[in-house]
Amino acid sequence: MNRAAKIKFIGDKLDELYPNPPIPLDFTSPFTLLVAVVLSAQCTDIRVNQVTAVLFKEADTPAKMIKLGVDRIAEIIKPCGFFNTKSVNIFKLSQALVEKFKGEVPHTFEELESLPGVGHKTASVIMSHIFKLPAFPVDTHIHRLAERWGLSDGSSVEKTEEDLKKAFPESEWEKRHLQIIYFGRNYCKARGHKDEECPICSTIRRKTRD
């Protein structure tokens, strides 16, 4: 199977399994999604949603988050892990939003990545899912599967992002990001993966193994 045929097969299979993939994090605004994504680092979406259900009842705007304070934020988000660092980042990014952006989440990569605790992947999520601007966020699932499927060489997250943007049309980036995450969680896991049991790898990786 050549590269073009492989990409079409992958896209068709993802569309079949996840025609309308939802954003797995619960949010009600650009700010709450931003906080949820910051919390999701090294933490499951299920746990993040449990934590944010409590956090956002007390503070769902940057001003309210500042008023809540670092100690209370840390107390609430403790189940997410790395809560000391995350609580400081959430507090400081809230301050930055109020002081520099009138309490609104900015919509450029440069401005988003200037916020404490916000890296390129987090900024990409906001750009894609909130502002509907071209972005292809790459998390660990996407990075792993892109290499496993031969769409990228696995040398870096940056290279994976570049290769996936070339593989799929810009109009598909938002849904492909979500579809690959769900597929990685449900069918193409990092450990104990068997090509023959995977809806995609059973077709495109018969002669290879991790």
C-alpha cells in the first residue's frame, strides 16, 4: 500500500469509527478549556473532568481564579498530579489574561504560548477547538500512532505535527486530532498492542512490529 492509499485508508477508518468525535474535556468557555488542557498533562481526561467540576464551580473566569488563590487551586486540583506546578501556572496565566488581554483568551500562537504553563500543544488545542484556526495538536497518542502507521518517523513531536499536516487536508485537522486520540486509547495502545486485532494496523502493518 503506497502512502496516499494508506492515508486514505486511515482517514476512512477513523471516519467510520468516530464520525463526530467530541472534545473529551468538559468546558464552558475558552478559559475553562484552557485550564482543563493545562490540567490534562500527565493526567487522564476522566480525572480532569472530575476535578474541573469542582474547580469551575468556584472559579470559571480568570478574575475568579485569581481571587481563589494558589493554595485553594492546589487543594482542588491535587488529584491531577503535579498540582503544585499546575496551580501556580493556572494562577499566573489567569493574572496574565486579566493584565494583558482584558480577561479574554488570546487567539494567536505567540500570545497563547506567552502564558505560564501553556506550550505549543495546549495552544494548538485552543486554536483548533475554540477559534477554529488551522492547528494539529500532537499528544502522546498521536505521536505514537503517527510513527506506528508510518506517517512520521517519530524523531520529534514537531516533526510529527509537520508530517500530519502534510498528510491530511487542513479542513480535517481538527477532527483527525480527536479521532486519532480516541483510536489510540481504544484500539492502538502503547502496551500489549497486537497488529492483528487493530482495525488499522491489521491492514497496514502486517509485516512490522514495535
